[in-house]
Amino acid sequence: MFKILIPAVACVALVAVSARTQTPDAASAAPAMAWRLAYEGPMAKLTYGAANSDQLAVMITCEPGQGDAVVYGEAHPDSPRLLQASAGPVAVDPLTGGAAYETRISLDDPSLTALASQGALRLVGDTGPVVLAADRADRRLVSDMLAYCGSSRA
């Protein structure tokens, strides 16, 4: 009886260990991307990326009274009123290996106001167009940033 029982227990233990050591698939291991608003001195910084990391899809910064925002990332808002803030690509993005650009856009540009009112920011980059979505709470963050930067307070 032990000749059958010992190999059976060893087989069950081996199956249990192999089931526990399998790595999760890439989709479940990917960090959650979300909109965040932070203030650094007088500057407001709206980012879409992973929490507590440098992994950002886009960063939009502005200051009160300036009238425009600076957009940093591999993609930029799909707007004909976009102004190139840098002569060419900024240093290579260490996370993606791609070139990042810095552009300026008016605070009342339809691409930013659509993000606040409709919850969608259309971006265009080397890999083509992409739309970043924002839920009701995220749209409130965008509205807060636009109101703050559109004011004259510092």
C-alpha cells in the first residue's frame, strides 16, 4: 500500500507547488493607469500614468495667469493650435526608449476642454492616435486644474 501512496502524495504535492509558482500573465501584472493632479509651488501638474512611478503617458503642467499649458510625452493633443515648445525631441524617455516632446497648448483649446467636459483626450504620436478616457472624478480634476491655471492667483 505504501508503494502506491507515497508516489501519489508526491505527485499531488508537485502539482500543488507548480500551481502556486506560476507567474501571472502580463495583463494582470501591468500597473493601473489613472489621472492625478498635484501642485508643486504655483504649478499644477496633471498626469496620466501609474501611481508612484515615472511611467506616464502624458503630463500637462500650467501656472495661474499664463493662459497656456505645457504638454510633455511621446504623444501630444490632437489640436491644430498646438505650439512646439522644444526645437526637437527632448532626451530619450528612459521607460519607453522613445523620444518625448514638449508642446504648448492654450487652456481653452477644445482638446483640453473636451477632457474636462466629455472625458476624452485625443492624443497623436508616432504610433498613431489614442484616446485617454476620464471618468466623472477625473473630469473634476481637469476642471479644477483649468480653473486654477486660468485664474490670476499664484
